[in-house]
Amino acid sequence: MQVYRSLEEAAGRFGPCTVTIGNFDGTHVGHQELFREVALLAGAHCWTPAVLTFDPHPAKVVAPDRAPLRISTQSERIAVMERCGMRKILVLPFTRELALVPPDEFVRDILIRKLDVRSVVVGDNFRFGHRSAGDIHLLANLGRELGFSTHIEPAIRWRGTIISSTAVRVAVASGRAGHAARLLGRPYELHGRVIRGHGVGSKQTVPTLNLETENEVLPARGVYITRTRDLTDGREWESITNVGMRPTFDGESLTIETFLLGAFDGETPERIAVSLLRWVRTERKFESPEALKQQILLDVGRANAFHRRLARRCNTEIPTRSFPKTQ
């Protein structure tokens, strides 16, 4: 896979290609469906499956006060794109100058002349160009004029919810870890470095890894069943994680504390990813550290039972589940 960081770098090297265009924050199930369509269409014509995306999010440039919180980092998005078969990715710096480009100029100058696009796959709510004046109808008309095909994919629903980046943010922020995982096609992860805690856990309750996260979208305060991965060497542990203010100890700032359920060998990780698998309970204040420890042991029992069920399910062949598209 090749990642380009500017039009100048990509020009003459990107196509002929089938491309999808968007921000793809979260690279959720709906985005992954677009990538699959790109790969199928490109393969049928011996073109390159490609993605044109932007950094930063356009809203951070044109309307920073309304810009959404970022679900995933650029490197996370690119990793999912690669797993979905994308072979070339242009991360186009979004500037005020780019925001002023009219829709037809965006297509003629960028897509056709510089990127050699032969077909475009986008969602049915796709907008582009200055003031988002371009829509799927204009894109299709320009395609007929300039000789590229346009493929419009309807939105995908799960349990009545249109799968979108906004829906993912709402699910994570409300603590619905399982729902967020369905929308993303994988658990939501908190990334960051391990920092020194207050030392209370190892003395009065249970020892934990304390995460200083880089994520902008944070889960609701509470206890979650999780899986923890060392981002340096790939070690993994089943775990349980508390996101909250440590009210039993009169905490004043948000902490993310993860208790590893399995044996811990080797060096303490420097950077970890914590995958949120299931909500357990809300955070609350206990009358004593001992009472909190007893509750944690109950939480650990629930987490161990969940991980055992998950392991049994993973050892059983499960048919691929499809998601309905809107009509």
C-alpha cells in the first residue's frame, strides 16, 4: 500500500483507479462497505483501489466551533483501509484554499487530471466542493461528461440506526460499548501511554495500568469489560477497566484504570490500546476501599465469565452477518 501526503506527490502515480472520497472518521461498517465496493470495481477493470481523504477534518478549517470530536487517528483509519484492500491512499491536507475550490474544478483538476480517476464510489449523502455545493447528481453528470463512472451506495442500517460517525460518537459517549462495536465492526479502542497512578490501587484495592489517552471521543464514566494490548510488542490481556473520577478516593480528574485478568510477565507496557467490549456498571462512591475491592472482585468475576463465553463463540464458526441498506 502507498500513502501520499500531497497532490504533487500523488499526481501521475495514483491512477488509473477506482476511488472513494470522504473523511472516514472511525472507518465504521458503512465506510468498510464503500471500500469493498471500490475493491470489487477496481478488480473487475484492473484499476487500483484507492481512497481520497482529508486531514484535518474539513470542519476544523471552515467551522472549527462545530467540528466533531475525532473518533480515530489518521493511522488507525489507514490501517482499516489497508485491511479492506485499498492500495493507494491520498491524505490531502485540507486548507482554506482547498475549501474554496468549486465542485466542477475539484472533479476536473483533482480527480481527473491529477489522480486519473476512472470510477468513483460514494455514499448517497456525499457532498463536495466550495460550500458543499456538489452532490451525487452533479458528480454523476460530470462523470458522463468527463468519462468516469459514478456508483452511489445507500446508507447501511443496524437495528434501525443508520451507521454513521455521529452514531458511533453517541454510542461511545453513552457507554454502549457493544452497540459501538457493531457500528464500527470492531470494539472501540482507547490509545495512549501508561502513566504512574496515585498508588492507591496497589495498596488498598487491586493494581492497575493507568492510561493517559489520546482519544477525543471518551466513553461514559463506568466500568467496562475490556481487552488490553501492548502497542509495542503486541502482548494482549483480558481486562476490566474503570473510566471515571475515583469518587471513593475523592478524585478530581478523569482517570482510565485497567486491571489485567491474566498473568502479567515482563516489563510494564509504555503504550497500550484498551478495547471496550461491554458495559458493566456505573461508577459510584463506596464507603471504604475494602468495599470497593469487593465490588471489583465481583466485576472481575463477570469479566472472566464474559471472556470465557467469547472464547467459546470465537471457536465456533459464525456466518457472515449482512447489514440492510436503506432504499
